[in-house]
Amino acid sequence: MEKVLITSKRYNTKKIFLGFFIVAIIVFVAIYSIDFFQAFKLYNECIAEGFNGWPIEGYNSAFAFALMWPIEVLEPFFIAGFVSASVIIVVGIIECYGFSKIELTVTDKRVYGKAIFGKHVDLPLDKISAVGLAWPKAISVATSSGRVTFFEIINRDEIYECINNLLIERQNKPKTEENKQGIHQTSNADELKKYKNLLDEGIITQEEFEAKKKQILGI
């Protein structure tokens, strides 16, 4: 019967997206501020020279002009900031959607679950050749047909240790069985030799020897 050893714990994808959103705002403000301060300077220069027409016409303060002017005329840094922020948010949406589907379960017979974007994975333990750690907070499982990576796993280290221990046990198991088989064969040979000596010394008959031989060899 299959025994579940450990299951994965995921990060809160809403918090991850919030992080992307905050970064997007910071990037936008940082780039947009270049146009903002240029517009702010332009307004003050126009006021200092006594000019009150376009482009400052209709604005009552340097702050209001600096805030709206780059948007009205689509200044380069405003566009660059908007595009950069939009890209970051889109990447955040895609990453959060993909990571929200990830699941990983380790049993004493296999590793199965869902990789990024919900791709189903079922890897028998005897097909796994190696396991490793990756970024960000990911675990990578290698087989003869390729490598599967599970991202953003909170208990990644525990899962890595569990799979690694299973692989070590699998490597040691054949050696143990081979040693047991060798000991068993040696024991049988010694038994046969002992009864052969008894036969040669005339202590037992040929029929008794043959009966013991069949018993020892399981014939």
C-alpha cells in the first residue's frame, strides 16, 4: 500500500501579486518623476518670466501642472513608466496564475502532483535519477526523460531531504539483497560440503545425502 510521506505547502499567491503591484508603482513613479520635475521647472520658469499662456494656461499651481502635463502630451518618461509598470503587473499575473496550480506529494513509491500552470506530473521513484534545489524556492526532480521543477514551495528543503533519502535507500537496497543472497549461497555450499564429508566417511548413505541435498537446494 502506498504511503504519503510529505506534501508541499504553497506561498500565498495574492501576496506575491501584491509585491509585483507595489514594485510596478515604484518603477512608474521613479520614471514618471523625471517628467514631473521637468514640468514643475517649466511652470516656475514661465511664471518667473511673466508668461501665462500655453502650456501653463489653466493651471493654478506648479504641482497641478507637473502632475497633468506629462499625461496630456504623453511625455517619453511617462510612457516608459506606464509601459514598464504594465509589463511588471502582467508578469505578476502570469506568475501568480502559474504558481497557484503547483502541488507536490511524495510517497514511498512515487512523486506526483502539478508543476507550473497545472501540468500533471507522476514520477515513479525508480525512474528518478536525481533531485536538486533551484530558485526561486524551487525543487527540481530529474528523470531519464527530463527535469521537472516545482516553484515557490515553502517546505522545499524538507521535501528535498525526503526524496534524497528515498533515493539513497533505493541505491542501498540492491546491495543489501545481493549480500543476503551471497551469504545464503555460501551457507548452502557449506551445508552440502558437510554432508558430502559424512557420505565419504560412510556415516550416511547415498540416499540420505541426496535427500539432504534436495532439502538444502529446495529441489
